[in-house]
Amino acid sequence: MAPSWADTLAENPLPWLLEPTEPAVRASTLRRLLGRPDEDPEVGDARSAAMEVDPIAGILAAQDEGGWWEKPGPGYGPKYRGTVWNLMFLDQLGADPADERIQRACDYVLTWSSTAIGGFGASGTSVERRAPPSSAIHCLNGNLCRALIRFGHVDHPTVRAATDWAARTILGEDVERWYASGTSGPGFACAANEGLPCAWGAIKEMLALAAIPVDLRTDREQRAVAAGLEFLLSRDPAVADYPMGYGNTKPNGSWFKPGFPSGYVTDVLQNMEALGELGVAADPRLENAYLWLVDLADAHGRWKNRYAYSGKTTVQIENQGEPSKWVTLRACTVLRARHGD
């Protein structure tokens, strides 16, 4: 019998996702769709196999012994092959936190990618110095906090300083200065969006805060979650007409191109992922987004990768426009949150 979420699709994609030919997808499917714990032998076997083959093996093979990729420093450049990008992608691929190379990368990012004000900063310098305060920005901060938390660093002082920075800037509390070149004001305001609230940054920060166990979130972090939910649900996620700067009158087309991996660009599906992880998958304001999502699936219950970063990453992960196990897993995870097992 197919799980209830699969009843919304023309065909159950679970057998395809569980194929051993792509062990990273198999491991994540066992955990996210079948609810298996990390200690489950099948999860362990699949995760171990994933560490030995591309894309995870290729990304780790390109890592310098010092923990960085491409060049030393805070790691934002070059896109999408620098240190911070590869750490994010390894997290999204479900790489094993116990691997020494993963922890070496975490240590490097914790040392050089944070700023003096708390948030992680987007700096492409090759000098080993911390990113400047003016470079702290929500999309990067959220992506890195989520990766570091899921790689075992939820209690690290640098991570908690970064999640507190996110909460303070979201709420506009205890912030000495807003930087015009980075996060430029309260309520997700961002210089990259002409000082308007940025939904892309909001989604990344909500995914980071969702990764913190509820009992470990501070009061301020929990209030920031509430503010983020209010903002993201203030528009129909399927329309995505959040505030747009620089004269734009239509949402960025990338909103409607679910892809994998995910950098600073986001999509409707990732908005749904964040909202689902924060416990509001059943909110009726998401109904149009679910209809939009199911309509994108093909006759086999599979989704294409419409934003694959083809040719831009250290190792090719998936191909543009082809049926994607990773995007399908993302979509099915959202449907499971909505409809149950």
C-alpha cells in the first residue's frame, strides 16, 4: 500500500528513490520519508556508500588539507565552488557528520566566515581573516547555520551568535548598526533587495532556526520564528509576490523552478519546506502551493530539476531539466508533512 502522501501522485516514486545506485538519495529517503533513525543499519549502509561515490566523494577529494576549497579565507568566492558553498551542498547531500573532512570544513568556516556582529558574512577574499560586519546577510547566514547545526554544532558559541544575530535583526532588537551593503534593516530588509524585506533570506533563516530543537531555541529565536512565519504566510507562496526591489513588478522566475542543490536562490518548494519544518504544513494558506507542486510532477510521480547549477559546482550533482531524485525527495517530504505517512 502506498503511503498517504503518495496518493496525491500518479505513481509512487518511493521505489525509484530507494534504488541503491544513488546511495545519498537512498539514505535521505529512508530518514525523511520512512522515518528511519540515523542508527538504522540500512541508513548507515547507504550513508557509508554515499561517502565513497560522487558527488560527495568528489567534493571531499577537492578539499584542501586546511579545510577549505578553491582558496583560503571566508569562502564565499568563487561561486559555487568556494568553501561555504561546498559545506552547504554537503549538508544538503546528507554527508556523514562523523567524517573528519566534514568537521575540518566546519572548523574552518567557524573560524573565518563569521563576523564580529555575529552573522556569517559573504566575503570572497583569499586572506584568512574574518568576514567584515558589513557582509553579514540573511541568505548566507541561514544556509551556513543550518549546515553547521546539522553537522553537530548546534551548541557552538559561533553558531549561537549567528542564530542570535538572525533573531535580533529579524526583530530589530539590540542592533547597534544596520549596514547598507548587507542586512540593511529589521524584518528581513536586505541591501540585495534595495532595502526591502527579502523572502529568499527569510526562508534560509527559517530553515536554520527550524534546525534548532525547540527546547534549545531562545525566547528571541522563537519570536523570530513567529515573525518569519507571519511574513512568509503574508503572501500566497504559490504566487511569491513578496516585496521586490529595483523596479521589479513580477517575482523572480527562479521562484517557480524547483532545483537542487540550493544556494542563495530559493523556490516555492523551499518555502514550503521551511513552513513544514516549523509545523504549519496544514495551514490553508498553503493550499495553492500544494496544487502547484503536484501539478509539476510527471506521470511517474517525479519532478524535474529546473535549477541544477549545471557546470557551476565542484562536482556535477544533477542535470538541468531531467527527472531529479533530489527534487522529488524534497517534494515528497513536503507532501508527507501535509498528508502524513
